[in-house]
Amino acid sequence: MHNPGHRFQAQERFADGAQYIGGRLGKGTSERAHTVVDPATGDDVYTYQLAGRDDVDAAVAAAAAAFPEWSGRTPGERSDALHRFAAVLAEQADEFAWAESLQCGKPIKLTREFDVPGTIDNAAFFAGAARQLAGQSAGEYSADHTSYVRREPIGVVGSIAPWNYPLQMAAWKVLPAIAAGNTIVLKPAELTPLTSLMFAEAAAEAGIPDGVVNIITGAGPEAGEHLVGHPGVAMTSFTGSTGVGKRVAEIATATVKRLHLELGGKAPFVVFDDADLEAAIQGAVAGSLINTGQDCTAATRAYVQRPLYDAFIAGVADLMAGVRLGDPFDRATDLGPLVSYAQRDRVAAFVERARGYARVVTGGEIPGGDLSSGAFYRPTLIADAPQDSEIVQAEIFGPVLVVVPFDTDDEGLRLANDTPYGLAASAWTRDVFRAHRATREIKAGCVWVNDHIPIISEMPHGGYKASGFGKDMSVYSFEEYTQVKHVMFDNTAVARKDWHRTIFGDR
């Protein structure tokens, strides 16, 4: 399929191992090894030793040792370092794009035009945010006392990132944490560690001190759970499934950690009868197939008001049929493989079960021919599924869109809210009053109007309900990685004497 000559880079570049601790690469101490596989071809890319508990301990110790100096730098000094970081990322943009496509199967045009530029923009944004470590202005809220509020870094942050956007998730975890003066230990997914390791090396090249950014690449039950429960970790940030998020929360509460969870999604795509039908059709295909549907904000449930229902299905089916699957490094490719054969088979099983109660309009198959060696799955449209069915309620994480009709606005908004999730949604209408109602009543952390999927560094990303709590990106994310301290000054000796007398009486 694509040129195998590039594949040597991973094995040679990270020959010393996939653990980046205190500024040095090293081999993991687990007895288990793992092989990164190119999901487009099934070829081996990189084999490494997984992290064990000892690696987690070493990484936390390195982060703790680096914390006093890094947190003691002025916001301006940290900002300068992050500006240099953004510049290094920009210089290495093509290498990052290639590595991300190789390990994930993403089309190169997606990594070059979305993933990598978004990561560079995040770095530039948090370079600016680093200078805004502000509390509140001083004020006399109690007689003869002056109070003010400080925002301070928390300490060592332990973060766990998923495999669907490894580079961007590393940025979303690392950048706000270190901009606020924390140090971090990041555990990327075992399937996709390459760009996280490159990200840490780029931080070092930018002059960020050793130990500020550490990477441990290990399995969840061994390395991940030990990181979450580690007494030296002051905050845990996790992105992943709701089921695993519950386990993370359970472990983190034992040591009363600050907790940030960005969990699953099942985004509704609500099309009212006055919508621009052609725009909605194009938005549904793009929004459902982004990253081969492996996106927690992807459009997965299209609720279409009945007058547009049949035309919407026909239009989406026609557009999906023209989507080009193929080599991720071919600029003509629209859709790459899923991240693994296991994930492809999981998606296929969802669709096969749905055949018993819904209509598969297009797709619903594993392609053969030149694509048979990869983890490919055809874009799939399913119609007429009951609202309480698995295909409507469960997170599939693949290129599958389910379409359900509704009659009244009340019904459409009720159905949109009728899952445990609340991460993202979109409403399609020309009526400003309908749009305002939808954005107000849909219970999700982000609601787009006449669009679906774009995100920007200045705006927060995070969910409601079972989609978790806390925000990524924006100043809201920056503040997640700080703790608030009230400082109070007694302005007069008389006040101190009077306060003493109030508590203890005359002595």
C-alpha cells in the first residue's frame, strides 16, 4: 500500500524504549511487550516493552523533583518556553503528521490539516494563557482585613489519553497542566504511543526542563491504575470510555485527588424540517465519518423531522457510497481503517446485531480486495431503529450513522437527550428561535448550529451527564489545573487585639 521505507523510523528512533522519564528514553520494566501495528496494512511498526509499576514510580518521582523549579518560574518564563514548544512542533509538523497517520490509520490529509495544526495552535494558545495565572483583585471584605485570591499549580498531574487522537490528546493533557506550572506523567494508549513520545522530545528541544513532561507507555490495569492511585499524583485527568472512567474515579477517590474526566459520547444530529437539506446531508456524512467515526463528538444519531426523513436518508446514502477508502498516505483517500482489527470487528458486530431490528441502508461490510489486509469498514447508514435499541443508545466508535424520524420539535429534543451521554450535539435549522431553543434544551457540553465537529483552542470541550466533567482547551481548561487559595491580611494591630479578645477574652 504505502511506502514501507518510512516505517524504520519508529523502531530506530525509539530503540531505547517507549518510556520517557526525566528527559531520557528507557525500556519498560513490565514482563510484557507490545507491538504497534499499521492498521492499514497489518504490518508491524514498533515493538517495545510495556511500563510496569516501577516505571510509574520513577516517572512520578521525576515529575515531583521538577515541580519546584518549574512552578517557581514566572508565568512569562513558562509562556516563553511554550512559544518555543509551538515553534518546534511547527518545524516537525510533517513528521508528526506521518507518524500519527502510520499508527492510527488516519488519512494524511486529516493529520496534516487538522490534527497537527490543531496541536500547534493549542501550544500557542496555552503559551498565552500561561501569563494569565490570575486570581482576584484585593479587597476589604471584612473590617480591617484585606483579602485576595491566588491561583496556584496543583503539583504532579497523572493523565491517561486514548488512542483515537494520540497527538491532540497529549496536547490537551500536557499543555494546560504545564502552562499553569504543574509537571505531568502522561500514559498514552499502548496502540498509539509514537507521537506522544515525539511530543515529549519536542518539549525538551524547546527548553522545557527534564521531568516536567514524562511519558509511561503501559497497560491500563498495571501502569494506568497505579498512576491514578499513586499518592504522589495530585490530579488525574482521563479521556476514554465511560466504563473505564468510572473505574478511574473509584481509584482516584481513595487519595482524594482532583479529577477531570472526558468520557464517551453519542452525539445527536437534529434536523428540523426547515433545515438546508443539502448542508445537513453533507454535515451528517462529514460529522459521522470524521476519523472513521472514532470520535466521541462524532454525529452518531441523526433525528430528522419527518418531512425531510426519506430525502435525508437517500442523500446521505448516496454521499456515503462515494466515500473513498484506501491508503492513508494517498491524498485521494477519504476514510482510513479503524485503529485495529479488534475495533473493526466490534463495530461490525454492532451492525450485524442491528440487522435484526433496523434497516441497513448502505455499507455494513468489511471490504475485500486491496483493503482486505487492513482494518477497514465501509461507511454505514442504518434507518428505522427503535430509540431504546443498542445501535441508538450505545457508543459504537466507528463509521456508523443511525437515522430516526421525529414529528414535533418537542419530540426531537426529547429524543436528542434520551441517552446517558451529553458531550456534543448539533441542530440544523434556519429558524433562529428553534436554534436558540435547541442550544438551550439539549444537554451537552457543545451544541453546534448548522455545523458539526469543528473545535477551537479558545473554547471549552467537555461533557454533561455520563460524558464526564471538566474542560479541555480554553481558559476553563487552564483553570482546571490550578487550585485557589484565599490570602487574608490583618491590617492593624488593634484588629489583632480585638480578634484575640473576641475568641479568648481578656488575658
